[in-house]
Amino acid sequence: MRPGTGGWGLGTLGSAFDSLRSLRAGGSRLTRRHVVARVAGAVLLAWALVVALLVVMESHLIYFPARELAARPADLGLEADELRVAAADGVRLHGWWIKGRGRTALVWYHGNAGNVSHRLDNARELVERFGLDIFLVDYRGYGLSEGAPSEAGLYADGLAVYDEARARGFAPRDIVLFGRSLGAAVAIEVALEREARALVIETPFLSIRAMARVHYPIVPGFLIRSRYDNEAKMARLALPVFVLHGDRDEIVPLAHAERLFELAPGPKRFFLIRGAGHNDTYVAGGEAYFDAWRAFLDSL
């Protein structure tokens, strides 16, 4: 709609401000109250349109999958079996069982971007340093996995990967759950549904609503459909918990990790990764980062 026609939209906003300028110039018959009401209405409509767009685009603001694999385990000198895992609803997932010493399995739930291939360098460090077997499988909609991501879907995927580790011979006492960023929410959910030796969560957040208050404060919380409510779940955990977070995390506030750590019943440990942002934890953390991992694993 064109400016000046009196309809709602950008034309209304422009017309409202034109009226306000005219009022200030003394050339308008509109009262100040009418002008203020018109400007307020236009601003409210603009806010509603932006909020509606953000709500419609919610899943695109949470999930950033990549379909193409950038590498395979063999490219980094890792021995691995390719996995095709079926979730409870029949969606087939793709990933790898990266071989270690066969004693402890790390069931790894990655973050919201990329796919499993982008975690291989980090996986190699953990295999070489600690001899961990790693189950690294993509969520639905990521990499070569079928389907499209959703909160319920990712929880189902997380359980399926855990069950695959069990089927491959690892007892619950030999399984450590590891979730980074969005994956922390999946790991926490699995820890409530399945028995495991320990839980490691790195760069975790309180909930999607809490994250929206940080990055999209104009969106009312009740309009956000996804929950991933870690804050509501932490107190129900019944296993050792290790929380890691960077002191320069530009995505998830450090206070989120500190609050989750506070809520965990224990035994628990917290490690502040000096100089680390959200996506460079094991690189920025250096030897201190891996020393913290070793200390936690040795304590189990």
C-alpha cells in the first residue's frame, strides 16, 4: 500500500510521522492525541509483523544443518564403522562408531550447525588422548540422516544413538553422554531416560526461551514453541555431571552454564575455558581443557 493512503503498513508509519511533522509545524488539524495514536499504532503493527516473521521462522533460527560431509574418519586416520541407526519413529540416521580402546563409549550429541564430519578433528583428540570409543551420529535433517529436525525428533535420535551403543556391547556403566550447545539439551534428556556413567555438557543453555530473551528480546516467550528446557531438568539428574563453558562465549551467556551447574545435584564439576568463545572450546582451551577432561574421566 502506498504512503499517504491511510491504510496500515509502511505507508501508515510514514503518514503518521508526516502528520507528526505537520503538527509540529502548526499546519495540521489533527490533535496531538490523534497523531500519537497513529504513530503508536504503526509502531505496534511493525513490531507484530517482525515478531510474526520470527515465530514462523523459528526452526530456521534454531537448526543450521549441512548435508554434505566435509570429511570421513579415515581421512583423519581414525578407524570407524559406518552406522545406520533407526529412531523410534523409523527415521534413519547416519554416523560413525569411531573405535578407541573398547572400554568407554562417548555418545556425542553435537551442536545445531554443520554435521558429524565437522567434529572429526575434535573426536580424534579425544580418541588419541583418552582411548574413547565415540558414537557420533547426525540428527535427522543433518548430514546423511533422513528427515527434518525438531525437538521431539532430536530427543528420539539421542535415545536411538544411546541404544546403538548398548547394542554394540557397551554397558551403561561404560557410557558417557556428551552434549555440546544444542546437543547438551539432547544429552540431558537422554540422561533422564537412560542409565549412563556420567554426563558432560559443554556451552549449555538454560532453555530456548531464555536464549530468545538474549538474542530476540522482542519476541514474547509464550509464542516460542521449542522448549529444550534444560533448567527444568537439571535437578532430576542422578549421575555425575561435568559442565564446561568459555569465558568469552558470544552465543550462550556464561550465567546459563553456571545456573545449570548450580541446579545439578552432584557429584559435579565445572571448568571455565579461558579465552574460549562458543565454537572454539577445545582449541582455545588447549592443554588445560584436556587436562580437565582427563581429571573428570579419572574420577569416574
